Amino acid sequence: MQVPTWIALGYLILLGTLATFVLFLFLLRRLPASTVANEFVLAPFVGITLGAVILGERLTPIFAAGAALTLTGVYIWALAQRALAK
């Protein structure tokens, strides 16, 4: 494998997996599990968006539809949590 491949693999292992898992455990100690799980639904959306912004990757219509559905779901969940808190 070439050096850029090793760098990308290291990034995926360290930041994409290990750091995300540590963050997940950190948040679980401080927030309800339902909140933490719901926020991690946004991780792919953030990753793809950053890929488009930083690396110039192309966003497809199917991504836009998926992102809209995901964000709508998170918004509905947030509204429900707010209503339950009252």
C-alpha cells in the first residue's frame, strides 16, 4: 500500500472509530442514552457534508433526500422530547 493509503487507514481507525467510540461513552455518562443515540444518527450526515465542503465531493440527490429525512426525524424527536419535558 502507498503512504496516503496508510494515512487514510490510520485516520479511519483513530478518529473515525476510536475517537467516536470514546466520545459516545463520554456522552453516555452525562446524557440519557436516547439523546446520545439520536445525536449519533447525524454522524454520517456530518461526515458526508464535510467531505463535500473540504474535499469537494459531489452531493447527489439521493443524499439530499436521505439528509432531509434524517434531519426531519431528529427534529420530530427533539419536538417530542420537548413536549414530554413540559
